[in-house]
Amino acid sequence: MIFQQENSFEVKGKIEKSLVAILPIGAVEAHGPHLPLGTDNFLAERLAERVAEKTGAYVLPTLPYGQVWSLKNFPGSINISNESLISFIYDMGVSLYEQGFRVFAIINGHLGNAVAMKEAARKLYAQYPDFKILYLFYPGVKKVTEEVREAKSVHSTYFHACEIETSYMLYLAEEYVDMSKALPEDPQIPMSADVTPTPWEAFTSTAVLGNATLATKEKGEKIIEIAIENMIKLIEGAKRGFKKAE
Amino acid sequence: MIFQQENSFEVKGKIEKSLVAILPIGAVEAHGPHLPLGTDNFLAERLAERVAEKTGAYVLPTLPYGQVWSLKNFPGSINISNESLISFIYDMGVSLYEQGFRVFAIINGHLGNAVAMKEAARKLYAQYPDFKILYLFYPGVKKVTEEVREAKSVHSTYFHACEIETSYMLYLAEEYVDMSKALPEDPQIPMSADVTPTPWEAFTSTAVLGNATLATKEKGEKIIEIAIENMIKLIEGAKRGFKKAE
Amino acid sequence: MIFQQENSFEVKGKIEKSLVAILPIGAVEAHGPHLPLGTDNFLAERLAERVAEKTGAYVLPTLPYGQVWSLKNFPGSINISNESLISFIYDMGVSLYEQGFRVFAIINGHLGNAVAMKEAARKLYAQYPDFKILYLFYPGVKKVTEEVREAKSVHSTYFHACEIETSYMLYLAEEYVDMSKALPEDPQIPMSADVTPTPWEAFTSTAVLGNATLATKEKGEKIIEIAIENMIKLIEGAKRGFKKAE
Amino acid sequence: MIFQQENSFEVKGKIEKSLVAILPIGAVEAHGPHLPLGTDNFLAERLAERVAEKTGAYVLPTLPYGQVWSLKNFPGSINISNESLISFIYDMGVSLYEQGFRVFAIINGHLGNAVAMKEAARKLYAQYPDFKILYLFYPGVKKVTEEVREAKSVHSTYFHACEIETSYMLYLAEEYVDMSKALPEDPQIPMSADVTPTPWEAFTSTAVLGNATLATKEKGEKIIEIAIENMIKLIEGAKRGFKKAE
Amino acid sequence: MIFQQENSFEVKGKIEKSLVAILPIGAVEAHGPHLPLGTDNFLAERLAERVAEKTGAYVLPTLPYGQVWSLKNFPGSINISNESLISFIYDMGVSLYEQGFRVFAIINGHLGNAVAMKEAARKLYAQYPDFKILYLFYPGVKKVTEEVREAKSVHSTYFHACEIETSYMLYLAEEYVDMSKALPEDPQIPMSADVTPTPWEAFTSTAVLGNATLATKEKGEKIIEIAIENMIKLIEGAKRGFKKAE
Amino acid sequence: MIFQQENSFEVKGKIEKSLVAILPIGAVEAHGPHLPLGTDNFLAERLAERVAEKTGAYVLPTLPYGQVWSLKNFPGSINISNESLISFIYDMGVSLYEQGFRVFAIINGHLGNAVAMKEAARKLYAQYPDFKILYLFYPGVKKVTEEVREAKSVHSTYFHACEIETSYMLYLAEEYVDMSKALPEDPQIPMSADVTPTPWEAFTSTAVLGNATLATKEKGEKIIEIAIENMIKLIEGAKRGFKKAE
């Protein structure tokens, strides 16, 4: 169910059956020496494939650029403003709705996209009240993450190129990880970083927010499998409304 | 030189050497029964790889959505407005320039993106006069195309899912083509289509603008090789200014 | 049928009969030493008068400023951004539709306006599907132009202050032409000019893109008469839909 | 000194000498049975010619559309939003400044344009502190108007197609006036019209806000001559700063 | 009837009865040495309370920032652009209408807000034709003001921190006035100030546009009582339409 | 140090000394039967006064409207879009910086404003790198809140009109609380509410997200005092940079 491999003659009926389009969205952003710039894209894509398989959803081509304000001054980062991202996703949503999709599930690999996804979703929802737009960023993994992590989290909401995200990569896209370069960082993030614009070079020179050497495929598996399970449930829940109506 | 596979620690120096970022841009759009919705993405990506190899350029992740107003009512098409596309490309350009790139070569697989690319390029150029932004859509192939084509062109500027584009696909991305479904269309495009908003359902029900059955890999090769050669020349020309300066 | 000379008491019924509003649009732009800055305005106005006469259309006051990015650094040019031009034309269209017009024919004397006209037309068409917006720039003259021209064209789409455009002026607005100053230019436009932002001072210091000394009234007549004929046909075709409905 | 009749080769030096560009701006708007839709354009143009003659200014082509919200539902009116008008005038100002003009005098024939002109002027002034943008709407005529008028004014700031404006037309553009159709209106404008959006059809069916039959060429002359004198003074004052600097 | 002191359980029914929301709007702006920066806010608030009492209207929390372009370079001024102000008021209006209000009376203490209020009102009116938006700035006080004032007005439309405005404050918010610091200014405002962007530092260093020492509570009372009376009438008039409908 | 009570003659020097402007920002929003619509405004204002006292900061007039999308359909809510809020706060920041302030501390009483504040802060920071913009929403109270709360939190990030917020009000603005109407709610918020646009009427009819009957002044005091202490520290930290520079 790779959308861009379908042809126009057959896709119409298949959309009506599937109802669900999944958009993987990530970013091009510095992720330390052991992870590639496209880490968030690889994660989003692999998650999308897994979720699509179980939900009969279409996977759309990845939107591989995101809002990376905090790390935009690090080598390799490409930053898209929230305004641009919001209108891009909004336009996509309009077409998807007009094409017959009723669930637009955005599987996100990069926290910085959260604001734009939510805002775009609200605009679409205002226009099409019977359109379910999901913005999914590892839903429901808080508890399991606390269980598997060995190093203390360096921040209450951010995690980046650390024990956790590196474990995700080891489980989902191991071929892009070079653990020999993983760093055991422990940056001190000042309280002010949460309340005033603070590019991350203020507290890290590596962009690694934690001890990446502690990452393992098994940790990744435990968290990711729960995230996938939750995403499937949320998408099935969203579909249910429309199926009933038929 | 796949940009998103690089890591942040090594990429800085490599950018300074390469200077050139290539963005493949295409669209998700109806292309008849024999070609996939992602045709323009596949073409742009394959072209980008070929051109990057010869120019030492980085290939950025593909921007896989474009402006498809004319075919937006056909099954499977996803339309991005010119406004959204312009700001998205503009934002990318700002980051690329700040990252040290001096040539931003957009390799385009979809004619409908032409307006947005040019407009974004002008905005970037106004802001960074020493930034070369190239928007490349099969440059310099007019003559060879006239030589290889057997069927008469149905329109002076459009070509779509026809003898020509199908030949491109046979040469660059054969695995996505199903020639057994190729149609020998010969739509009559009224003069008015060029002077008033005319969604293409007004003159075609297949989105195939020509005789796709005449497509061959060889025709594709002849045109594509010239396009690639021209793109390489244009990029090398653009680089030259900066190299001299060093 | 000069719209701004009508009075409000009588115009309503006349609009219902005529259905067609013609907007001449041009630019203030450098056109070499032998043609005035307002060349594109004079051409658009004279064409509009001729076409209106035959179609019972109203001629609106000329919008005398356009998008002249390429020549904006030449003395005398006044540049309007595409954004501004799009919203201006869009606003006009809304009023014209509400006033009862059903065909809005924009007769354009300046190629640089093409993008804005088309974009505005699409916005209006999305809002009023029964509104025909025509953007007309010498439609259907390709063949005759190739027949009459003596000098080779310097570019596949641009022509400017050259044999052709000067001939137009000699036929339509001779009083503004000073042939004694006409220049026999033959600028070499590099391939890059089509693929990267290139203000025209890069390849011409005169803004004359061709051999203006070859211009004659007769050449102008041949081309212009065909353009006018085609415009009339296109407008009559656009009107037909509405007349039938009555 | 008609700008669009100049050619690009000679205009540069002339701009440096003149420094002043005059833009006539009006509207297409209902003006009762005795005045044409283009009344405000004709007035602005004639005033501009007179003022230019005395100040060595260039007259730019008329911008013949304006903001006519109040009368937009009357037959023949064409309404431009403030947003569109602001960006259009702003764009013009940028080009005029870059071309070497230092005084941009907008001679306005339509009160509804006042907000847009002022806002555009402020934006330009913020960007170019040494650019004088004048927005001129019959400056300094309050006293003389009170002296010449016979009928009481129907409103403290509006006047429209009435004794006064018709007198202007009789003096400046008599050929467009049909006094045999002039109406002796005396509309009662409620206080609420000044404090809540009130399209004028709420208090007039003719768009004539006063007794047009009282109009005379002589009244027009008295007021207009003072307006012209004031405009000349204001433009000369604006020029003075720059001349001194040389 | 202080809106923000109501609770959500009871307010719905009360809105349906009241129908009227009053928004006091002012500015933070230099007002000379004897008046506080918040002068326009204090005036708007006190007026709103008085008017609400008589009309059964709800008083919304004050919007305490406005467009103060002319005085933005004076110590203490905080300037909001017209664009921002328009969208803010527009958003408020949308919510008020959806909440059941049918009259949105903006009581304004600062002339600079006039453009934004009117523009926002027109946008709201276009969207909700049965929504009455009033923008009220001391309506109908021209005559009484001329009667009470001793010093000649320094400008035909502006008044600022002068005999008149200080009198308003003495009557409505005496506790914020320090008459011992009142200045007897008599600035000469050049004619050009009305026709070209002119920050007020060009003609005053105090921001006091008149003889503030002549201010008295009695003068304030005379004018303000008439303003209040007129505002009540206008609001009652606006309400009447809706009451009838029930 | 109430900014709007200062006068323009004295404020300049005081700004230079103080350097800090505090903007209380809240919302008009449903808060159940026991709390007023202006709850978030009252909280922000009282906090601002307390913090200003200790930091020598100026308190600006409260911006009393915020983004209340989630509760916008509840009686009494007034919703401002993120776009409008961003530009409003941005404009304020520009003026504050130009007036000499170097720390702009926004004390927020309403979580829904978080996105707009952060986005506006980033825009200001991009323009003025030496401008510290703080967005403060009860910073650093997570631990103490967990200690004092008796009822389990109904959501990991939201709290609304519940044990906690009601305790804040009892401590800071007791006069607006009617504990006799407090409800012991325990809404079940589905996981989907975090990943798809979900107006709160989907899971609550009261807008009370928790057991408000458990609120006490003492609980409020414990949390609020820590929030205030943290805000003071953050502001003093922000000021330090500038003081050193002198």
C-alpha cells in the first residue's frame, strides 16, 4: 500500500476501502556523530510501514523536512518555519479529503513538528468536521520509556540522539547507526531554556542530549512496539466512525 | 553523497567542498494506468542521483509533493498551492545558504512546479545575491525530443504520461512502468485551455496526453542523457564563480 | 463601450447584455531607445479597443503596471510583485462577477504578467465556477510570427522591443515609435538565463532583444490581425455558454 | 513629462533632475446619472497634469481602481480591498525610490483610497526615511468650499457626486458631465452610518449625496485652483530637502 | 455586568438577554507630563462602565494596546500595527457572534485605532450581516466641543493631551491627572503633516497638542455626557433590530 | 511600577533602570461554575504584581484575551487565533525593545497561549539577539504540585478549573471564587484527545478537569510561592547579562 506506486485507474476504489492515509514526517537535523541527519525521517518511515501493514492504510511519500529551530545552527540542519509547514500540511489535507480519505494519520519522527501538525489539523478539522487528522509522536510510551531507560532523562520533554532515540534507530534502522561513535553526554539544560528562546548550542556542542552509548536494540523494541500498538489502536478508532456510517 | 545519511560532525567540511545541494522535487499525480502516481518523484530522484555523481553535489531528500492544479480532480493527485510551495522552498534555501551551500539546484520532475520554483528562487536571490538557485526541468532537450518523437506533440508546452514521459520512465525507472496498460491517446486540447482555467478532465479522462504505446527505453535514453549533460554543465557553471573566488 | 464613461443608472442593463469585461494590462518598463516605457500599455489598450468593438465587450480602464522583475533595474521600470498583482486582479474579478459580468478577458501586453493573471484566474474560477476568466497574450500567433520574422528569434519564449514587438507598435501605436533610434541588437542569452534568476542586464544593456530595425507596420499587421481574430473567437466561445443558458 | 512616453535611454537623467513622480489614483464607482463611473479617475488625471506642469514632475499612468466599499453594491462599481491597494502602492514606491525619485506624490480623486495611501506611505517611509510620500486629496480647500457651497453639506467628511464634486468635474472634465440628469438629492445620513458598517444603499438609491443641480464650473474653479496651489506648495516643500542636499 | 466576572454556567442565558458586548479599547501612549501613558485606556474603561449601566451591556476586559504610529518614538508608547489590531478584533468578533452577542460596541479612547476598528468591523459585517459592530469615538460631540473649548483647536481632527482630553480625564479619571504639570502648548502643525508620514516629534516635544492648563472637570462633563448619551442611543438603535425579530 | 500610570516625561529614565517589562496575559474562558471567565487574567495579574515588586519590573496592562480553541464552544469563551496573538505580541516586543526594555517577561495564566508566546519570542529574538523574551507559565512547580495534590491528575499536561487552578485562585484572587459551586469532576480523557483535534465538549460538560472541591488556599500558596520564586530568579538571570554589560 505504497501510495505513489499505485496508478490513477485503480487507486480510487482502493482509497474508498482503505480510508486512511499515513504521512511520515521527519526532519533533516543534526543528531550527533553516530546518527545520520535523516534520523527522524528514517524512524517515521519505518514506523509508517509497520502501522500501515496492520491498518490497511496507504503510506504517502515522506515529508522529509521539519521545523528544527533549536538545532538550526548545527551543521546539516534544514529548518522549515511553522508557517510554511502548516500551509503545506493543510494543502495536503484538503487534497486527501477530496480524494476520499477520511483519516489522515501523520506519523512524526521529530518533536519540533508538533506545533505545525496540530495547527494544520485544527484548520482542516474546522473545514471538514468529518475528517480525522491524527498527529502521532510515539503515543503512550511514557511508562515503558521510564522502565527501560538507564540514564536519567536530561529534560522533561525533549529527547534527542540519546539512549532512547538511538535505541529506536537500532531497532528500526540499524544500518544507519554507528555505535562506535556514540557519545555518553550529560548536558546541563538550564531552567531558562524552557522559558526563553534558546538555540541548543547554548548547552550542547554535540546535539546529543543523553548517554547514547546505553542504547540497545532491545530497549528500542520495547518502546517502539508499544508506540506502534497505540498508533494502530488510534487509527482503528478513527476509522470506526466512518465504517459504522456505511 | 546522500545528505540525510551524513552525520553532523563530518558534514560541515564536506559542504564547504561540495557547495552544491540538489533537491529532487516531483509530485503525486495521476499518470494514466501504466505509470504510478509518483512518476515525477521517481524521475526527479533518478536524475538527481546521476547528476550528483558527476558534480560532487549532495542529494537532499526528495520533496515529493507539487502543484498539480490541472489534474487535482483525478484519482490520487495531491495538490500543493503555489504559495505553500514557494515558502517551503524559500525556507529550505535560507537554511542551505546558512549551512554553506552556494548552489541550490532543484531538479524538477513536474512542470507544474515551475512557477513556484522560479518565484522562490527570485526571493532567495534578492536576499543572497551570491547564492545560485537553479530550477531544472529537462533543460535543453527541445531539439532531441523533436528528433526522437514519433507521434505529434499534443501541446506546445505540456507533455504528460505520453510517448516522451513514458520513455523517460522506461529509461530511468522501468520497474514502475506497466507497458501492457499503455494507452494510445490523442486528446484534442482546445486553444481555450491555454487562456482560461481548464482542469484537464475537460479534454482527457485518462490523463495520458499522447500515444504512450510508442514509448521506448532508447528514446528515453537519448533525451535524458542530454538533459543530464546540460544539468551538469549548468551546475558546474554555477559553481565556477565560487571556486574562482577561493 | 468605454466602461468608465458609462453612468451607474444605465450600466446595469448594459452589463447584462454585454457579459464581457476587457481589462487591458501592461507595464511601465524599459523598451530601448525607440519605444516608450508604456509600450505594453499602449499595445494592450489598442488591442482591447479593437476586440471590444467586435465582441460588444466593455473596455475597463487599463491597469498600467505589471511584474517586470527581469528589467526592474533598467531606467524607468516600475515593478509590481506577483503577490500584489494577483490580489489586485482577484479583487477586480470579484467585483466584476458581482456586477453581472460573466467573462473577464484580460488583454495583456506584457509577458511578465502571465503568472499573476493565471494564478488570479484560478482563484476566481475556484470561487465562481461559472465565471470565465481569459488571460490573453497574442494568442495563436506562433506560426504567423515565424513566417514574418526575418531575424532569428533570440529566445524561445521572450521577445522584447525587437523586430516583432516594434512591428506591433508600428501597426497599433505608430505615434510612439522613433524608428531612427531602433537598434539591430543580437544579444547572446546564455542557457543559464532560463534556469536561474537572471536580471537582463546580464546579457543586454539596451533591453532590445533582437533587430528592431527590421520592424515594419506590415509585419505588425499580419500578426496582430491574427491575434485579434483569435481573441474574438475565444471571447465569443466563452460567452456562448452563458447565452445558451438564458 | 508623461512618464510612459519617455524612453529608457533618456529617462534616467531626467528623473534625477525632476525627483518627483505623481501618481493619479481614482476609482471606478457609481456617481449618479450625470457623472461617469470614472469621475474620480478623470479628476485625478486632470489635477495631476496641472500640478506636474508647475513642478517639473513626471505624471505616471493613472491607477484607475480604488477602494469603494461603501458603494460597491451600486451598478458599475469595482472594489479593491485595502490590503491589495496597500501592497500595490507599496511596490510602486519601492521601484520609484530605486529609480531615483525622492518625492512620490499621489494625487487622489477618491476619498475611499485615503486609508490605503496613508498605510502604504508609512510602510515606505519606514523603509526609506529620505523618501517623501505625499497623499493628496484636495488639500486645504475646507474654507473655500464652505464659501462657495450653496447647499448644506450632507455629511461632515463625505461628498459625492454632489454640488461640489460635480463642480470639480465641470471645471476639469466638463465633457463627461450631463447636467440635464443632475439630481437635487438631500439624503438623510443617520448618525449610525459613521459608527457601523453602512453600505450607502441604506440611505441613497442614487449615490448622489447632495444637490448636484447647484454645481457650476465657477465653483469648481475656485476650489480646484486652491487645491492645485496647495499641492504645488506641498510638492515644492518636499523637494526642497533634496535639492539642498545636492 | 463585568463579563470576566461571570461564570460559564450562567452567562449563556444572560448573553441572550443582553445581546450587547462592549469592548473598551485604548492605547499605551505618551500624553505629556500631566497625564499617564494609559490615558486612553482609563477613558475607554470609564465610558464603557457608564454606557453599559444604561444599556444592559456586558463590559469585556479592556484591550489596552492600540495603533500609536504618530507618537511611537515618544517615551512609553507601545505601538500595535493596523494588521495585528484588525485580526485581533476580528477574532474577538467571531467569538462574540458565536457566543450569541448581536451588538459588538467598541468604545475607543484613541483616535489612532479608528482605521483598524472600521476595517475589522467591515470584515465581520461581510461574514455576519446580522451582526452590528459599532466603533465609537466620542460620537456627536463636535458642536458641544466647539462651545466649551477656550483655546483654538490646533488641528481639525487630532486632539491630544490638550484642553479637551485633559478635561475628559478630569471628569472621568481625575485621580490620574496632575494638573500642576499641565502645559500651555500651542504647536504649529504644518499642512504637510496631513499629507505625508509625519511622526509627531516633527512639531512637538511634549506630545501635548494644545493648552492643557485650560482643562476643567466641567468642560469634560459637558462633552462626555453628550458622548455617553449618543453612545447609548446608538447601541439601543442597534439592539432594536434584534429585539423586534424575537 | 504600573506602566500605564507613568507619564512620558519620567518614564524614559525609569525604563533604562528597570530594563524589565512584565506582560500579564490570560484569557476569557469557561472555568466551570465556581470560577469566573477571567480566571486566567486574574491569576496572571496577581502573579505579575508580586513578581514586579521583587524585580523592579514594570507591569504592563494585561492582555486579557488568549487562544482558547479547546473550550471555544463553551459559554463565555472568546478565542484569539495563534496568528493574531503572535503578531500582537511581536508588535509589542518591537516597541518595548525600541523603548529601551531588554527583558520582556510574559507572565501567562493560560496554557493555550504557550504556542503563540514561544513563536512570537523566537521572531523577536531573531530580530534582536540581545533581547530576552521570557514566557512564564508557573515555572518549576511540577514537584511541589505532585506533593500537594490529593486527587490524581486527569491529564499529563492540562489542568483546568480543578483542585490545582482553584487553589491558585483561592490564594491569589479569593474574592472571585465561589467554593459552594465547586464540582468534584473526574472526566475520562481518551488517549485520542492528545492526537486529534478534540474540543473539550467531547469529554466534559462542565470544563472542570478534576476535583475542584479539594482546592485550598494553602495548596495554592505552596505552589504559587515556588512559581513566583522561580519567575524572579529567571528574570534576575535575564537581567544580569545587561547589567554586566554596563
